[in-house]
Amino acid sequence: MPRNRRELYNKEICACSIFGAMNKDGERFNAAGVMKAIANMHVRGNGLGGGFAAYGIYPQYRDYYAFHLMFNGKTLQSQISAKAEFEQYLNQRFDVVHDEEIPHRPQTQLRDPPLIWRYFVSPKKMGEDASLSDDEYVVRTVMQTNSRAEDAYIFSSGMNMGCFKGVGYPEEIGEYFMLDQLYSAYAWTAHGRFPTNTQAWWGGAHPFSLLDTSVVHNGEISSYGTNRWYLEMYGYACTLQTDTEVIAYAADLLLRRQRIPMEIVAKILAPPIWNAIDTMNEKEKKLFTTLRMVYGPLLMNGPFAIIIGQTGRLIGLTDRIRLRPITAATRGEMFYLSSEEASIRLISPELDSVWTPSGGEPVICELNSRRV
Amino acid sequence: MKSFVFPQFQIIRDEAKCGQCRGCERQCAFGTHTYDPVSDRLISDDNKCVGCQRCAIFCPRDAIVVRPNPSFYRPNASWSREKLEDVKKQAETGGVILTGCGNDKPFRIYWDHMVLNASQVTNPSIDPLREPMELRTFLGAKPDLMDFKVKNEEVEIATQLSPNLMVEMPIVFSAMSFGAISYNAFLSLATAASKLGTYFNTGEGGLPREMREKFGKHAIVQVASGRFGIDAEYLNCAAAVEIKVGQGAKPGIGGHLPGEKVSVSVSATRMIPVGTDAISPAPHHDIYSIEDLSMLIHAIKEATNYEKPVSVKIAAVHNFAAIAAGIVHAGADIIAIDGLRGGTGAAPKVIRDNVGIPIELAISSLDRRLRQDGIRNRCSIIAAGGIRCSADVIKAIALGADATYIGSAALIAMGCNLCQKCYTGKCNWGICTQDPRLAGRLNVDIASQRLVNLISAWSHEIQEMLGGMGINALESLRGNRDHLRGVGLYEWELDVLGIKGAGE
């Protein structure tokens, strides 16, 4: 019998800046403001990772899953062969209605950009897979690709949304992908990264996403090992060498697969302390006790502030003792979340309201109407 | 027959200090010290001394030193003193050598080869004196999925949960039966468990009726192969029921409480005649397969109206992880695993010292196995056997245990010095005896307070270590091997433990 290999994994440790903006009426805007805001937190990153998630950017392909692929490889030749290999697999499982290289500036200071391609696809479920939901089918495809394929990573897989990320400062990544010119979205999230180790690869940048759920994260998850084994039991392969990944998968498990309301999900990721639970009324006490009993392994421990993006909403959340705060603000139909208030003020000097949510209290902003 | 074995200990009495109070004579149930009125001196017989240190500690003038006998056989790496003497003892008696307490052989203690993590810079460490630091743990099966009903924006849980035990710290008193230990020792464990918000395990000797009302809700009652003291009330007064299949100190063999220890109250509690040997067969005679075990689990659940978690305790042996997975499928809510160094009141020495595997390796492989099978939620793991301090507890949690059982540590807190003579029934510390004169030495108030102090101290230490790792709830450490690193271990050992080497 082969011996179990050690469960060796590398958890990257990083500090970061995060930013999110959303128009509640669903009006779409380009990334210029968001890029300016995240650039204002330049010193919170060190140029080893930046990225964006954008919602509502592919209205013409809104009914197709948009796969963003990263083909790593030392040479263009090896990237192309990774792509060919992936496409063979993809074509077996999906109808590809359109694919293209993701446009980028040809001149760049960025180091070793991989080949980045996007595919708009529709599931072609066969045999045993026929009974799966489309979403589940896509999740399995993503997990299989990311854990088995060499040099091919699906880093974005939702409908009518997409992630853009790489090694560099976020404003450089934004310029590289021309986010201020080519895309307009009703919601953007952005991330600037300060990893403490030097190994930099494009897949390790934020956001992390699965289907339409994307996560940008500032902090370090000290419960990573626990979160990871729990999620692995449910088929989530943690392959991207970072702790943020587990938040994206936890969000997918709880929100999509188990259909738990976001308010409750927030109380799973950042539950109230037992002292508080013990003084609640019987009904709440039972609810929160049960949540902690059952979902204890998904408690995200350690300092974090996250912005979760999903179709139609942005969610801000901090750890339960608020070791990494987040600032929320509104102006008219605009809603903002940021590591620092100054970045919000930079692009919207006048604000209707600004607040710092308590630890573990989610801030949820939803579209006024889902028809975007 | 003249014994060719050296006395194990040498008693040195400082005659200048000794006041001939004869305290040592009264303290020693083995008859080591006798008073000689002619010379007005106390004479000590080294041959009778078991090294329990009762006389030395209680001597009002500190006149006694008990130390290992320096006499030696010619040193020989293969024929150690112990091996040589075991041969002599068996040549003299023709019997199986009995012993008590846990395996004392120098098997690698993995606890001492694992180091813990701490936060630096990127993740603030948390001060447990200023911030909440939560150790509360639930033991029992948890559902994979929860159903919620949302009514008028109020969320309600629709899933019916299995019963769970709530403990305020991940430490439970291990199975030590009334009969093996004295009534006072048993009562001290029960008292401490109820004060601490944790549980004590009754072992296989039943639960005295007068204790059921007050301490039942802090008791895990055992159903072992001897079926002593089991009736419906016994099962139903308890917080949980544990089926004892195996014990780390003596996997694969049964138990034997000699008739001398079956006093009136032991007999009433065990429901056997006074003075008869209480024999626990090696297997349960109604469990010859996993499906038999499943039937017993469900019979107990029926008998207790599905209100109590059912635990199954097994010894950690070679293929135990696969067996444990089967036990979870058979319906157990808790798996208690007892490792190589688990204690006992009496066991053949050859079994205690040679059968089973270390608990550290066992925890990790069991946790991994249950995760691979996708059934880790469906049971809790309690690790037992060789847990000596708070660091061992926290390392057990990081390897995947939900909680730990402590036996020897609890006895030591009450006064035990691990002299390994539990099977003689002459425990001078009043712990492992039914002799009323000896048992009366153990004051329940003091002993239970010492237990409470010990567990409180460990809890504080666990909180400090957790906070240092930047974790403020114990559930975030469970199975979190990232916080452990191995030092001085072979690759295969790191593989089994699932941890990196230090510096990796």
C-alpha cells in the first residue's frame, strides 16, 4: 500500500488593501475610480499581487459561464501546449461559444505574464454528470483542472462577471488589462497584495473566485488547516497556495450548495463569542449554538477583512474581534467598502454616510433590482 | 524459595532526624517499616518497599529518603536489570508478571518531538486576559448539512441534531472504575468534573446509586464486556454511554478485579456477590463482528431514547483507523482511542509494554481516515493514553482530536506517584484500594480541589498557547496541523503525523 504523503501545503502570508464599489441601481461604470482608490493604498501592497473582480461586464454572454484561464509555463511554447491540452478537455465537457485572449497592453513592466485566455461556455453534461446542476458541473470542472492539470488554472468561472489579476501593483494590473477602458461593471472589487514570501505567481493574486463568488481578503487565516480539511471533505481542492481560497470555497459551500442566508453565513465565518451566545434568548441561543457546533471548522480565525462579490451584491465582513477593520460608505446609489476611508474620499469626497462595522457584523449591499 | 532479586529501592533513614513517631510504620500498607521497641528504632525492609514515597512525603521530620537501589548486575545492554529480574521473578513464581499504570518503556514520545506555532507580525497574537479565548467543545455527531427555515426574516433550524456533550475544556476524566479505585477517589473525580463543567468516565464498575442524581449528568457510563452494574437507570442517569471494547494498556485482553477488592459497596454497585472475582472477558461475548457492535450501539440508543451520545472506546492497534471508520458507520457518536501509554489498574506486564501504538500517531491517522471517508463530522474523537500536560492536549487537538481523556494525570493530581502496584490493592495514597483504612486517607474535598486546580491551570495554559497562535476558539485548531512542526523525526513519522519538519 502506498504510504500517505504528508499533507504539505504552503500557506502564503500577506497583508493587503481591499476596495469595493457598487452602484445599487445597476448602472455600470469603468474601473478608473476603483483603480485610483486602490492605488491610493499603494503602500499596503508590495507589487507582488493585484487584481479585480467585475460584475456585469459580459452582458452579451450573460447566459454562458465565462472561464478565465491562466496558462503558466516558462516559454510561450509550453503555455500554448498547456492551452491545447486544456482545450481538448474543455471541448469534451462544454460547448464553447466564443474564446479569445484577454486583451492586454503589449508593452508592460510586469514580470512573466502568463498566457491568459477566456472562454464562454455552456455545459455539455453526459453520462453520470447529467444529473448534476450546471453550477455543480462547473465547480467539478474547476476543481479537476486546478488540482490535476499542469500549468492551467481556471481563475474565474462565473456568468457575466470576471476576475483579472496578476503579479504587480493593482493599478498596474488594471492598466495591463485596460480595465478603465474596456469594461464597465455595476460592481468592482480590488485588491493590492503584500505577501511576505517572495514566490510570486499570477494565480496567487486575489480575487479568488468560484462561479460568481469572488473574494478579496486582507489578513491571515490562522484556522486555515482546519478550514481546509473541512472543505476538502466536500470536494474542494485547495490548490492555489493561499488562505483566501478557503473563504471563496466556504462561501460557495454555504451560500450556493447549502443555500444558507448571507446573514447566517457571516455568523458561521465570524460567530459571536460564547459569552454573548449564553446571554441570548432561547431561540437565538439555540440557533447560534447549533451553528457553532456544526460549522465550527468553518470559523475563520485570525485577523481578516474580506469583500465577497456575488451577482447582485457585495458583502463586507471582518473577523469577530475586528483585528482588520473595514470602512463602509454610501453616496447616493453608490456603495463603497475599503481598507481605508481615505481611498473612498479620494473618489467620492462627499459621502452620505461612513461607518466602521463591528467585528463579525456583515455589511451587505444588494442591487435594487436584479435585472441587470 | 530464596529470591534472587535485589530490592528495587533502598530506604535511608537519617537516625539523627527520626523521632520514632512510627508514622512511616502506619503509612505503609506493605509493612516496610517496623518499630523495634528494644532499640527504640524503626527498621525498614527494602524488599517490601514499592517506591510510592508515601512515608518519605509524610515523615514529619523528612528523615526518610527512598531511592533506587544502587546494587547492580553486570551492565548489559541486552539484559537490562528489568529483563534479568523479570526472568528471576518468573523462575521463582511460574506466573504472569502483573503491573499497573501505563507503559513505562522508552518508546518515542511524539509529543516531545512536536513544537507549536506562534504569531509574529502578520497575525497578531491574542492576549487571553484581554480577549475572549474559547475552549468550549461539543462531543458527538454533527450533521453534514443543515436545513434552515426562514420565516418573517427569522431564521430557524429545521435539522434535528444528535445529542452532544458540551465540555468547557477539551479534557475529560478517563475511565477508572469504582472497584479499581476507591470510593473517595471516584467521588473526587465526579465532584471535580461537575465543578469544572466536564465529565468523568465511570469505567466498567457501575455508578453507585447514591451518586446518580447528583453526578449522573457529568458521567459517561461504561458498558464493558463484564456488564457490571448495568441497568436502565444506570444508562439513563448518565450524560453519555461508552462501550468499552479495548484499553490501551491491555489491548485484546480482558480484566480481572480480584475478589479481595470486591467490598460490600463494590459488590452492590457491580451487582456481583461480595468477595467474588469480577472478570471482564477479553471480547464482549455478544460482539464478534462490526454488525454485532452496531446492534449494541442501537440497543443502547433505544434504551436511552436517543437522548445520549454513544461512544465506543478502542485501543489504538495496527489497523484501528479502518476499524474506527467502521464503528462510525455502525452508529457511534464518539470514538475514544486509547494509545500505547494508557494506564491500567492491572495488566500483564508483557501486554502493557508490547501491544498497541502511540496515541499521537493514532490520532492523526484516525482523523485523516475519517476525513478521507468524508465522515469526520459524524463523530468526535477523544484521545487517551499518555497525556501529561496542557501542551500534549493542545497538540492532540492540532492532530485532529476533539478532546482528551486524562487518567494518570488525574491520579497524580490526587497523590499517585505511579509506583505501578495498583493491582495489589494496597495503595498507600488511598486511591487504588478498597481497604477502608487506606481509602479513608483520600480527602474528597482536597482531592477534588486538586483536580479542579490542575484542569484550571491547564485551561489557562491552553488559552495562552492558542492566543499565541492567533487563534481564539479551539475549533480553529482542530486538525490544524499547520501549527505543528516535527523535530528529530523520520520522514515516515512526519508522514503519519501529517506535519512538516521544523523549518520546512
